[in-house]
Amino acid sequence: MQAALERRTLAKMTQERIRIVSICGSLRDRSINAAVLRAAAKRAGPAAEAQLFHGLDKLPHFNPDHDHEFAPPPVQSLRDTLEGASVVLFSMPEYAGSLPGSFKNLLDWTIGSGSLYRMPVGWINPSAHGGARDAFRALRLVLEKAGANIIETACAEIPVGRDDVDPDGEIKDDVLLQEIAAVVAALAAAATMQKMDEKKHGA
Ligand SMILES: Cc1cc2nc3c(=O)[nH]c(=O)nc-3n(C[C@H](O)[C@H](O)[C@H](O)COP(=O)(O)O)c2cc1C
């Protein structure tokens, strides 16, 4: 856990810009959650760069026997992506009252490696009518177990309907885009604070 944190701190010290990694918990082609994260990536601003993680469907089923330093390549790719992250933004649907199985599988691969330990994290719940709250409660529990730094101002419900996503998969509504941008700004501010704190303490 400490080793992952030290590698991440070193990576961040050589990075000029904040890196926002987004992870979508839906594999659906026209996913609303993916559209939200694409919109968030475009609002990262000049001081930040955004990266969407695309390997969710490549991850093998979690098996503690394979959860070691030399993990299967798709797992290594996830860990490398997280090692380069300043902050992580999640968005996912709820399936049958909880997290999508493939997404929980991804989270399970981050525990042993400490990939989310002390990582500033936030999320956007785009479900309408108060949906998906149980899934986001479950996400909070997992992130607490992972030792992540949950940035409360970067955890938001921003209902996005299917009609809010155009045929190109883009969200065009200005109010929604402003709300999404506020989450990104809160995460970027948390990353900046953490960077300053690490510099101050000579990490
Ligand atoms: C199998 C299945 C189960 C679902 N269960 C829930 C649920 O328990 N609660 C909920 O709010 N929505 C549920 N939904 C609705 C999805 O969360 C919703 O369609 C969401 O927009 C999908 O996200 P996506 O567009 O990013 O794929 C379910 C959808 C499917 C396909």
C-alpha cells in the first residue's frame, strides 16, 4: 500500500499538470454515465489533463491468488493508470440495487495494490428520480475500505436523461455542463491542495 502511494507521489512530482482519471461503470455502447465522464473530461481546464480508463471489460475476474505485484496485464494497465492519477472521478449505473458486477470487480483489483489509498475521489450519479443511490452508497463503502480520500464537494447527483445525450454521445445542456464542471473543479482543487501539502511535507 505504502509502495503504491510512494510511486504515485513520485509520478505526481514530475507531472506539471493534474491528471483526472475517469472510470465508467457501464459497458453499454450509448452509456449515459460514459457521456457524463466525456463531458467532465472536456471541462478539465488548462491546468489539468483528463484520461478515461477503457479497460473495464478486459479485466479478469478478481482472484486473490493473482493479486500480487505481477498481476495479469489488464490489471497492471489499471494500476498504471491509477498510479499516474492525481484524482479519480467515477460514474456508474445501479444494477439490481447495487454496483454493476464488472465495476465491483475493477474495484476489488484496487484493494491489495493500494491503488486508491489516499487518492482524492469523487463521483457523479446521473440517474434521474433519485435512482442509483444504493449503488453510490455501496461505492462509498468500498472507497472507504480502500482508504480513498472522498471529496464531498466532488460527489454529486446530476440527473441526465437519455434525451440530454445527443446522437454523437454529447451532452449539450448548459446547466448540466456547469454542474459537471463544478465537480471537476472541486476535484482539481483537491488535487492541488494535496500537491501543495506533499511539497510542504517534503513527500
Ligand atoms: C439489469 C438492470 C438492472 C437495473 N437496476 C437498477 C436499479 O436497481 N436501480 C436503478 O436506479 N436503476 C437500475 N437500472 C437502470 C440503469 O441504472 C439505467 O438504465 C442507467 O441509465 C444505465 O446507465 P448507462 O446508460 O450508463 O448504461 C437497471 C438497468 C438494468 C439493465
